[in-house]
Amino acid sequence: MGVNMAFQIFGTVYLAVFGLLVGSFLNVCIYRIPEGRTVVKGHSMCMSCGHTLAPLDLVPLFSWIFLRGKCRYCSAPVSSRYAKIEALTAFVFAAVALSRRQWLAGPDKTIESWPEIGKLIILLAIFSVLIVQMMIQKDRGIGRPGVFVVITGLAAARFVLLFFEPDRAMDVLISAVTASAICVGALMISIWLSPEKLCTRLYLESLFRFSAFREYFSSGQKALRISDGVHAATCLAIGFYPAIPGLVAYSLIRIFVPWEKSIPYLGMVTALSALIGILMPVSGVFV
């Protein structure tokens, strides 16, 4: 085993463990953000007895396993979802690190290599935000509008790093703009083709009257607009080729599945398809 490979394996394992810690924090965000509570203050407590949890109760994943999914103080069952989110985050971090192992620290890295670490951090941050978004959307039936701004901001941070990669700048920007433009076009078609399908005649009439667009911008469709916005921002952030799985899957679901049934799962589609795209050996924004 070469020295570089040893560093890459260590870096992947390190980020997997770090992903467990981040996943624990994401659980806090998923629970508190919809309630308007701060995520930086306050102690975690048992949801059944209200007892403040000690550090040993909060070791990501392992506390749940060793305590057999029960509270140490009242023996009430603790949802396995907390452990699943932590394990999922660890898996995502490890998978991204493995796919971008050439960015990890090693003996051949110099100070000029720090933009690669910056790209890795931004990419992991994007997936952390997507995990929070998809779980809030599943639980509440509506995501957080601020996620669009956060992911767009992370994409902008990636574009800033292009100053250190002038030879890649044009390709990366073209990939990002192309992905977002095609995504918006696909969403427009999805909106147009997915009005209420009562019967063939009424459906065709609604197509020619563009009634779906009027309904889309009504107050009742806010959850769908937020989901679509997050999906478009994600396409911008990862680039054209990595966005293809999401462009296909998301558009088909939007066209053929009624929005009230699909909305809890659209965030998952965005996150999963983005992960698949990033793990594919294709060019994009994070190259």
C-alpha cells in the first residue's frame, strides 16, 4: 500500500466519523428549525421523561446501539431515525470523500492544494443541507425556503474558488448554467403537463389555457415551489452531467405523480439523485 493510498483511506474513515458527528447536529436542525428554535443553544433531552441527556447518551449512533434504542433514565423507546440520520450522513461523507479522494490531504499536497479542500468542504455542506431539507419536507410536507439561498450561496462559494482554477473556470460555469437552465425548462414543462387529470377533454383544455401555471403560483402550492427551487439550486451547484439523474427522475415524478402525494418525497429525490450524480465519473462543477 502506497503512502498516498494510506492517507486517502485515513481521510475517508476520518470523514465518515466526522459525518456521524455532523449527523447528530443535523438531527437537532431537523427537529428545531421548523419550530423556530435555535440550533446552537439548549441541551438535548429525552422526549418522554424530559431528563437532560449526558455526553455518554449523545455519542452518535453508538449510544443508540449500546442503550438498545431506549432512554437510559426512563427506558422509553428512542426512535431509530436519529441513528439512521447519523449513519446516513456518515455514509454520504465517506462516499463523497472516496469519490474525491484525490482532494484529501497527503504527503504530495502543498499549500497550493487548499482549494481542493475547500471544494470538498462545500460539497459536504451541500449534502448536509439537503439531508436537513429532505427530512423536514418529509415530516412537515413543506421544506424551508431559506435552503434555496443557502445552496445557491454554497454554489457561489465554489465559483469563487475558480479564481485559483482559471483553466477550468469556463467549463465549470457553462456546466452550472446549462444544468440550471435545463432544470428550469424541465420544471416549466412539468408544471404545464401536470394539471388535474379529470378526463381527456378537460385535461387538454387545461393545457391550452395554461391553467396549471395559475394554480402553481397560488398560495396552496408554496410547498411545491420551495421544493422546485431547491432542486434548481442543487442542479446549479453540481453542474450538468451530475444533474442528469435528478433532471430525469424529478421531472417524471412531477409530471405523473399528483403533487400532494409526491411532495413529502421530492426532497429525497433531489438529495439521492444529486449524490448519484456526484459519485458518477463525469465532469461537473466539482471536478
